[in-house]
Amino acid sequence: IPKGNGLIGQIVPTLDYRGLTDRFRAEATFTGPAPQFPFGSVRLDFSRLSPGPLHIMSIPQRRLEQVLDDWLRELGGGVRRGHEVLALALPEDGSPAAVDVRGPDGDYRLAARYVVGCDGAHSLVRKQAGIGFPGVTSSETSRIGRVFLPEVTVAPGGDTADVPGVGRVRLTLTTQTPRGAYSLAPLTSLDKTARPGMFIVYTREDDASRGPADPKAPMTVDELRESARRVLGADLRMSDPQWLTRTVGNSRQAERYRAGPVLLAGDAAHVFGAGGSLNVGLLDAVNLGWKLAAQVGGRAPDGLLDSYHAERHLAGQRAVLQSRAQKALSASDEYAEALRSLFGELMRLPEAVRHVGSMLEGSDVRYEMPASAGPPHPLAGRFAPDLRLDGGATRVAELVRLARGVLLDLTGSGALLLDGPATVVPSASGALAGVAAPWHDRVNVVAARAVAEPPPAAAMLIRPDGYVAWAVDPDSGDPTRGLPEALGTWFGTPG
């Protein structure tokens, strides 16, 4: 099933920090900062900003899943496909949870210390764990199809197309009409192997007057064509559907992401109704993965697993906020038109458009990092900057690919050594290395010289998910102040 049309936001650089970008780039049609992007019905122009605040990767979801599946198998894991969760039992005596499953060979039961519900917006795991899912349901219906449009001609340059009865339209960007909104995008812009003439057709309209479509009834190409006729005001001939779906604009977030041994991630934890679910859901997984591994392995400090809810629930709140703002900008009344006009003026201000871009990226979220004394460093709680190190031959992204903690010493007390493309050989010496030595089985200590002068910090402790847990300025009287507490908070008692 095609489903998503690519990745948007912080997950794109995060994949680089996991060493996966080259694998995905081989399947993607574009990877990098987006020169422009829609926010509701307003186009955001990032071309004047350097660096661009929003990253995208254009890749079909089937290829995305295949790359991740191949990587998981290399790591010794696997996925059981075609297995359905029937029930979840949570004993009150603290014994393992029980999950009843129906598989191709019959029903069976699993016992697990922890259960992570990633089972979608209608999550059975969330419901049976007793976790509420408050929010709002819109009267608007979105319809999406991958269909053949024989009469639509893409103009030279690929940015526009001629549509009979409509005229010249911009491709990929959402266009507002008095009756709703639509977008057209050539499938070749996403999938290198796509048949020419295949398009991703999207419509959004308010179904309040007609009543919502039966959610259990499969969508047909006739339903998509009729919706396109209403929204565009012209008949759009289409055939050969590869995939058709409809969605209702739900905007909801789970009250909590953890209830005892049950944790939630992805659409089971949040739905936005305006895209971005893959970005937020995959970032949930990256945040939770290393913490759950430490918990199961007996290395987790007190409260580590609870920090998953604290950090990712905040990120989900921000995503709900910006998605609802997009919904307000996309309405079809005079008030929304005035709002779009004013918002468009604001988006001509570089700092304003960067701020909104960072919200879409997810980089505006700053995790709270416990501070032993004084205000936290500006980098603390942020995604670690991808600094060029030792003449530019190495980047921070390459240091964190082992999914271990990294203490990066930029004080000039040592030199960076790399043994092969992925193995870091600690080389730092001095006070920082001495403090971190007891955590040598969980944290790599690396000394390097930053290309940028001066670097944004004299040293930083980077968590396995790429976020800065602690940092210190060059003029600090004690370069190790707060470091022991940060190491203990995130990596537990020394081994």
C-alpha cells in the first residue's frame, strides 16, 4: 500500500545521525532542505534562508519500509506481518503483560515486560490500557488517489501543469478554492519507477452539507473524480487507480504516553489531520528506543522511561498546535481569507518564516534537561548541531551513529581518531575524560577541533537520540560543572 509520500522534518537529519541517509537516498528523488512548503493554504518560501529550516525526503513509503526492514534484519531483528492483536491483559500484581494475538497459523499469547502500542489512530492497545484520546473531529474529508490523468500536461520545468477547464496550476502545493482545496503532484516526483502521467490527486472539502462518507465503504475513483469536480469546478478525467483513500480531519493526542508497562508511539499517540505523522511518530521511536533498551538491559537510571512521555508529549502538543493553525488557514470563509492575507504578510519576514519552518521540522521543541546549578546551556535539550570537525573530514553525525552516548571535547586537549567509518576510538584526555571514564561502557569520549571558530560550546554530552544532554561554554571556570549529574541522569550508575 503506498500510504505516505515521504518524510518531512527532523527525522530526515536524524536518519543521517543513524547512518541511514545513503540507503534512503538511493531510493529517494530528493533529500535536503525544502526551498518551499505549504502551511495550510499559504506557501512558505525558505529559499532566502540559509540554512533552510525544513528538511524533506521524497520516497515512497513502501521503499521506506523496505529499507528499514532490511536494516532491522541486519541488526538481528524481524517483523511478524499478518499478526493481529486481539486483547491486552495487564495484571495488577506486576507480572508481565499478556498479549493475545491471531496469526496465520492460529491464536497465541505473548508475555512481555513492556508493550508499545504503535497500532494506529484506533489503537486497541491504547484503549485497553485505559488511556484517553481527547481532541476534535473536523467535518472536512480529505481524499487522496494515485491515478492516471490523461489530459493533464506538465509544463517545461516541472513546476506547473495545464489542466483542462482550470488552466495552468502549480504542482505539489495545496491550492485553495471557494469550495475546498486541492493539489496535484506527478508521481515521478516521488517514485523514480512511476509511470509517466500518474499523479497524486488530493482534495479537501467540507462534507457537512452532504453528510460524511461511510468510513467503512471503500473509496472509488468515481468518488475522487466527483470530489475533484466540486473543488476544482471542472471535470478531471482519471483512470487506473493504484491507491485510493479518504481521511477525516482528526486532531487528537493521548492523555499520556505511558501507563505502567504500556507505552504509545506514532498514530496511537497522536493524529494531526494535516500531515507530519511519520515525522513525529518516527521521532517518538528514536526517543523511546534507547531508553527502553536501557530499561530492559538494567542500565536505566530512575525516571528514564518516564522522560519519554515528558519529552514526546510536549512535541506532540506542538504538532497539534501547528496542524490546527493550518486548519484555520485553510477554511473557506471570509475570516479565513483575511487570516491568510495577514499570515502571508508575516511570512515575508525571514525570522517569522524560519520560526514556522522550525515548527514543521519539530526542531522548535526543547527538551528539559536537569541542571545542577545555574541556567542551562542554550544547546541543552536541542538536537546536536552537525559540526564539522578536524578540518571538515568528520561530522558530529558520524560520531553518534553507534547509538551510544558521546562526550565531545572541543577544548583542544586531544585529536579525533576514527577506526573505520563507524567505530569511534576515544582519544580525549584530561578533566572531561576523567569524569566520564566510569561510564566508558555507555559513553564514547571524543576530543576534536571544530572547524567553526568559536564552536558553540567547549564540550557537549550527546544522548543516543542525538540530543544534547549537557554543554559548557569555553569561558566556564570549571569545564566539568554539572557533567557528573548529567551522566548519571541519562546513563545511570557507572558500570
